[in-house]
Amino acid sequence: MLRLLNGIRVLDFTTVVLGPYATQILGDLGADVVKVEPLAGDVFRYVRPGRSDRMGANFINCNRNKRSIAIDLATPEGKETVKQLVANADVVVHNMRPKSADKLGIGFEALKAVKPDLVYCYASGFGQAGPNADEPAYDDTIQALCGLAYLNANANGEPRFLPTIVADKVGGLHLAISVLAALASRNRDNAAICIEAPMYESLVSFLLLEQLAGASYQPPIGGTGYERLRSPYRKPFPTADGFIGIIPYTTSHWVRFFELVGRDDMKTDKRVTDPTARSRSIDDLYAMIESATPARTTAEWLTLLRARDIPCAVVNRLDDLFDDPHLNAVGMFTHFEHPSEGPMRSVRTPFNIEGAARQDDLPAPGLSGSARQILAEAGVAETEIERLFTSGVVASGTNDGEAV
């Protein structure tokens, strides 16, 4: 955990991945993130694999550096309790439709009446000005809608989802950015601000950055799609004993590659020396790489290519990352003892601050594990805390995974 956002308190009403990933980033940067859960807990707690029924690996991996309180928002007492927490916070974040937030008593208008300078950021599935405003959104449906599944089509032209929850995670990054931008803004004059970071629009913006291509112009000078990325030859190339990633990019890269493979005839070819012609001929050039790579082992290629400063990389499996020399040198993987789940491995935040020491991360919290502490910090009297626990409005929880 870093210290950049120390002193900032975030009320986190998010669930599953998109929102929790965003708020974990804020926690990694030092914010005090209070995860407000339903009494049954975030549904992502129960996704397997896991050692216990308390929480699974995926929940653990996107909920570190948070504290938890579980509140029944369907009750008037629960809604009133949330208002007390809001008055003691700086930021509210959620990833639900505004109508759902309003129903739970955590809509923007209701909460800014409690906290006039509130930062309020949310990620619905779709922007509220469009006809899809009330549609549910999941990673698969957004990958389908935004064009990503067709962009990732197989050789038969059949669309495929990427085997990662890219829509959730890209959406989460946009949500985190919205919070950071609001906190940094000098133009709010201490007024409340509400920022919408819809999932669908975030993915379209992300994807079309390079894929808008010829359709960027009016009238269009070509179709959508970045041709180099759509080449069937843009792939890891086979070697004598495996695969390698090779990406000659500049003219000098390509010239040195063809020198290496004994194709001096290509060194002065316009498809190599002219960047525009090279862009149009990328299929041919990648095919030439593919025809050359089986002649040597991966290790031989890496040695020869690196000596000529031609971009290249070994093709890792996920399991290979744990032994990656660079990742180990920078301490990307940490090992810790989770209070309820036992020995764990974690992937740290990628950020570093020159000369600044890190604090230990808080492990993912047990359900409502810090409820008493959070309520007390909001000024709730001890007798009222006990009443909230006894009535079941707030779960008393355990301290699993949390510092108290």
C-alpha cells in the first residue's frame, strides 16, 4: 500500500469485479476504503476456488486494502446508518444503475444533501442518456456489444470472447480514474460532483482508439480496424522447440531482421524501407518471419534478436510468470498469511514511488469485520451500535482479514 491518498475515505458500494477493482486501486494508493456490503455479502465472495466458504480467490484478489461493514439497505435504519457514514466520508463509489441506487437510498441527490462536497462516481452498464440506460451489463455482453468478440474471431470468422474479464477491468480503470480526477479537480468550489463512467462507453472508447482507423475521417478514407493487428500472421511464431514473439517495428528493425535471416534482397525493398508501403504489406512481412523462425530454437532466436536490438519475447504461460526473473526482481509477487484463509500469494499494485516505503497491504476483509470500528468513527454511539447489531440492520461480523 502506498500513501498518496492517505486521509481520503471512500464508501464502496461496488460488487463483483468492475467496482471492487476500481476501489482496490484507490486502497492501494492509500485511501481508507470502507466496503459496504449487503448482509449476505458481495456475491463474488462465493465464487470458487477457495479454501473456505468465507471468500474465494477472486474476491481476495480484488478486495485488499479495504474494511467491511454489512448493512441492510432495505430498512429505514440501514439507510439512515449509511447517511451517517457518508457524512464521515469523501467519496462514494458504486457500479449499479442509478435507479437501483436511488431505491437503496444511495442516489446522488440523496447523498449530496448529507455531504455537500461529496465526490460521487459510478459505473453503470450504459450511459443514462441512451436507450440502453436500464439494461443490465456483464463482461460477456459488453465484449459482444463493443465489437471485441468479432475482433477476436477465430480462423472461421466465429466471434470469441477474450479469456479474461477485460470489460470489467477496463471499466474499473475508468471508474478509478474518475474518482482521482474529481479529487484532483480545482474547479469544484467545494461543491458535490457526480461522474458517470459507464462500462459500454468505456470499452468503446478503449477499443476504437486505434480501431476507428479510416472511419476517423469524414467522409471515411477506409474502414474500421487497425490492419497490422488484424493480420492472420500477427501471432507468436513457431520455433524449433516452442514459440516466440517477434515485432520488428521500425525500418531499421526490419533491415536487421532480414540481414539476420539472409534475405539481403529485402533490405532495400520498398515494403521494408517505406513505412506506408510496409503498413500495407504487413501480411507479407509477417509471413516471412513465420517461414524463418522454425530453423532455430527459442533461446537461439532470443540471443540473436536481442543482440540486434529487435523487439522479441518468450511466450510465457501464466504459470511461467511466477519464475519470471524481472517480476521476481521487482517483487511483483508477495506472500502473506490471511487471517481466515491461510497462506496466500498476491500480485502487488504495479505503482512505485521513488524513495517511498510501502506499507503492508490489508488482506481482503471478512464480512462486516470492521463494522463496530467504522460506525464508531462515524460518531455512532456504542448503545446505538449494539442496537443495530441486535436488530440485524448491521451484521456484527468477525475481524477476519482486517486490522482493527
